[in-house]
Amino acid sequence: MGESPAEPADEDEPAAADGTAEGEATESAGTGEAAAAAPALSEAAAELAAQKVERERIARRKAEREAPVEAGGKLSGKAADLLAAVRAVESGAKPSSVYFDEAPAAPRKAAPAPPVQRTPAPAPAPAPAPSADSVQDVRAVLARGGAPEALAEPAAAALGEGAAEQLAEDPWRLLAVPAVRPAQADGFARALLGAEAGPGDERRATALVGWLLAQAAAKGHTALEAPTLESALAQYGVPDPAEALEAAVGDGAVLVFHEPLGDPVAEGEEQPVRVLVGLEGSAMAEESLADGLARLANTFTYPADWEKAATGPGAELIRAAAGHGLVAHTGGEAARAEPRALLAAAREFGLRACLAAHAPAEGAVTVAGLLAGAEGPGRDADGQFELDLLVVLDAPQLDVETAAALVESVPDGARLVLSGDPGVLGSAGPGRVFADVLAAGACPRVTSRMPDPGPLGELVSGIGIGELNQVDAPGKEVVIVPVRDAGEAVHRTVQLVAESVPRAFGIPAGSVQVITPGHGGSAGTRALNAALKERLNPGPGRFGGFDPGDRAVHVPSPGRALPAVVVSADAQGLHLEAAGARITVPKDRVEAEVRHGWAVTAHQAVGARWPAVVVVLPGDAAAALSRDWVYTAFGRAERHLSVVHGVDQALPQAVAEVLPKPRTTRLAGLLRALAASARESAAGQE
């Protein structure tokens, strides 16, 4: 998939401020400054602040359980170039580094009514913006090194208290600012330190280790193998990569882990291991998540007899959930009926049950809303959800930090069901939570045998096993529209959305979703949205490029994309309607958080479905295609799929041969180790 283990080139880069990085550096600058200066506590800020509180509680609980993890001249180029690069990445206009492309119960009575949306609890205040004095001090240090003064505020925010002193003592700390590259940090260091700034400087090596791990995290990794990291350090001119890595571990800048390989060996033999290196945040989240999943599996001591409810769809899942605290469920779109059947059965038995999904769905709260306290059940005095069963749809979209916060909030003795389709695109953030839970065999797995119906279901099911089959579609459920070039692709797409699909299927244009691999290019989301707006809702775009009635997508945080419609705008910001709720996006966040939504990328579309979908594959999209991308995009259609096809044999080749790029994670190994320890403990008690 070209650019990233997590996502294709020019699509939704997880590291971007808005979760939708572009493949070009031509977007307008200044978004990063606006983001840093946002005065109001927006929905995104409230959510992120709530998640921060959860992470802090996770860290405290982890510390209570066990000992801590063992931790062993001018800028190059013009300063204006650096400033443009910083702003481009902060605004999502340019992806960050493309390195590591190949890196490796006795029922408790409760009201059976479904959870209802509640007024959000007061959210903790976000971290305060750096003071004017701090920013000014940083600006002075930057000026001495020839760096643009616009970096002062993001540098002060990234480095915190004493930012100016930190930069003066260690200029390579500038790498903490998004979009700053090693070569630029080297130039800044030379300007401040002179001949003292050499490639073997220990400060440089330590900063590079952290930067490389941060780049890897943006592509889905929670850790990297030590040899991979050493090789990367060598490419950046570090004279002794192994020694540099050892020094970084010794300083506590990163953590090192030894993960056993293969089966346990006999006593006296040396167990093969792989050495992994990671940042503390991902390490703590992954370990807390493993502990939490093991806790739910092991503290569940009240198996129930739900046999009378185990009929029809979901019977096998109901039986599994009756007897276990942790269950994994896999299946396609039709299989989502099975967790819903489980939810209904649990409520019939008087359990407090909640259904959560990645994107807004009927009868479900969103995972983000649940964690933020805006939706779903309340929390008890210990901060845990007041429920007996939590069913999570779209489990492949859980990154390690979100999953850790979610699992930590589920009380002892409750049931957790993780449900999802393993074939769809993975999470925007680091980790492969659902895949690791399945790989570790950490809990019972229920595989749905409910096929997705009709020609669309047959097509998507074949893609899931690497086959792009021609299916019989007597009702024109699947239509291929060949095109010669990007211009024709845009023209035919507008024609399909505005005329052909509404006329042939009675589906209004507002219910037809266009999906394409990237934002940039002559047939990316920007070009398609411009053409679709001109046809479907022409206007001057006087509200930051938007007019009332425009379809939009709201990205309040990386990995979340909410379909919306523009209602109005005023001094408070842009007013949207999404999933029946009104959202106000502050004026200084509109550019970063809102895009037109007639055309979106597959990463933005995951978790949602539409009556009709038009997938646009211009010739320059061939390198971005992979099996999971095609599976996800084609699977968003409920009744009709049109494929505007300009990639020739690249489409079947991608389905057959281009698998998702692997992510290096620790969760599966941690879960296996915890399971082995539990078995040994149980055997010792017999």
C-alpha cells in the first residue's frame, strides 16, 4: 500500500492533527497555530482530556500492581521551507515520515431499556497553552539557530516547562515538533553548538530514537525490533547505533522488552527472544490492556444458563457470552445481527447491557462518546462503567490507548464482547488490538456463519479471500464503469451520483457516498468534492469554503470521521448536523477538522454504510490499493456499488497479492504470557 503500514499514501495519516493527512504540501498554512490557540473546550478537546484522565488512572493502577517495566551555521535549506513543512503536517496537508514502510454471573436486576444519550459530564480542562513568556523565550533560542519563529508556540507546547532551556542545552529536542526532520534539527544544532554538534552526539542519538519510534507509532507500530531501529539510526549517520540505542534505554528515554519466541524450552536451555524497543505511552497502554483483558477473563465466576435465548441468529455467541467474561466474535456486515441478538437476550435477563461502535450506528453509542462520558451508562465511584455486558462493534478500529481505556473501565465480573470483521482496514492509531486478541487465543472465538447476502455480499466475501470474482447482478447491484483518465473519472462520478443512481434505484444523491484512495491528485477527494459541490450544492463557500447544505465529514480527533451536513455558521463557528446531533466547530478549528464529504477515503468510511457507493479508482491510485482497502471500500455499499475503474489489472492484483502491511506490536505475546502464567498457577493449586 505504498506509504504506510497503517494507510495508503495520500490518505488519512494517523499522525496528522485532523487524522486526514494529504499527499501534498499545498494546503493553506496556519492550521497548527490555530489548533494550538483554540480557546474553547471543543468536543475534541473534551474527548482527549477525558482519555488523558483514563490513561493517568491506567498508569496508577499499573504501578500499584507490579514493579515498573525495566528500562535499561543555519538550518539546512531555507527556514521558510521548514515553516511550510511544519504547517503542512500540522494541517494534515502533508504526511509525516514515510520511514518503516516495511518494518516490521448471577444476573443483577436492571431496567431493560437501552442506554440513552446523556448530557456530558464536565470534562477536565485541557493542558494549558504555554505562557507568552515561555513562547518568547523559545522564540529567542530559535532565532539564534535560524529557525522560523512560528515554531515557538508548538515547540513550547511540545516541550513544556523550561522549553527554551531544553532547546538551548539539547537542540535536537526540536524533533518533538511535528514535521521537523532530522536534517533540519541537525542544522539548528550546528547553528547553536557549532563544531560540538556532531553525528555521534549522544543527545542527537537519543532524540533520533524517540523520533523514529514516534514515526513508527504513526504507522501503527507499538514497538520496533532493536535491529530495525539500529539500522535506521545507521542511515541517519549515527556512528555506533547499538551503543546509541543502549544509551537511550539507559537514560529511560525508551523501554526495552524481551519477547520469547516459540514454545518454552527445557530447563537449562536458553529461550530465543526478540528484543523490542518502544515508547513509554504505547508500552503502558499495551500492558494495561493485556492485564485488563486477562482480568475480565479470569474474574468472571458466574456462568449463566441462557440456553432458552440461544435460538436463531446469535445463538452460538449467546452461549459463549453466558459462560465467559471475554469473547471475540468475527463476521461480515450481516453478522452484526448476532451481537445485537446477544444484547437483546442480556436485557431480557435483566442485565445492564451496552452496544458501542466506532461510527454512529442505530441502537449503539460511539466508543468515543462512551469514553468521554457523553453517551451510554454512567460510571461508579471507582470510575468504572455501570454495566454487566459491553459489546463493542468495529473492534478492528480500536488502537491500544482507546482499548486500554475502554477495558480498564469495565468492572470485574462483567462481560466484554469484541466483535468485528478482520478483513477491514486497521485502526488509525498504533496497535492491532483485535487481530492480536485473535492471534493469542486469549478467549473463546465465535466465527459467524451468516453470509452477507446478494451479489454485493458474494463480491465482498470473495475479496476477503483474495478473489475478485465476476458476480451475477441481475438488479445491477454491481456496475463497472471503465474510464480512460482522471478527468473522465470525475465526470462519470458526478453523473452517477447526481443522475444515474437516483434515477435507476430511487436512491437520493444525498445517500450516495463516493470513496476514493486519497485526498490529492486529479481524482482525489478534493477534486471530486469540488465537482460534486458545483453540481449538487453550488455556492460561494463563504463560511471557510462551506455553504449550508454541503455534505461534510467532521474529524474531531485522529481516526474519527463523522458524516455531517453544514447547517449554518456564525461568530461561534461552523454548525453541523451529524447523526441527529448539532455540532459547533470553532472557527479556528474548521480548516483542521472539517472537509467536504460527498467523497471520502476508505479510512474515513470504515464503520459506516450507505445505500449506494461509488468507488473511484483513477489510474494513479494503483499503488494505493490493497486487499483490505478494496474489501473495506466495496463493503460500504448496502444496495448498489458502482466502480469507476481506471486501474486495469492493478485491482485484481491488489486483491490477490497486496496484503496489509504488518505492524509490530506486543499485545499477543503479553496475552500468551499471562495465559501461561494463569495455567501454571492453576496447576500449582491442584
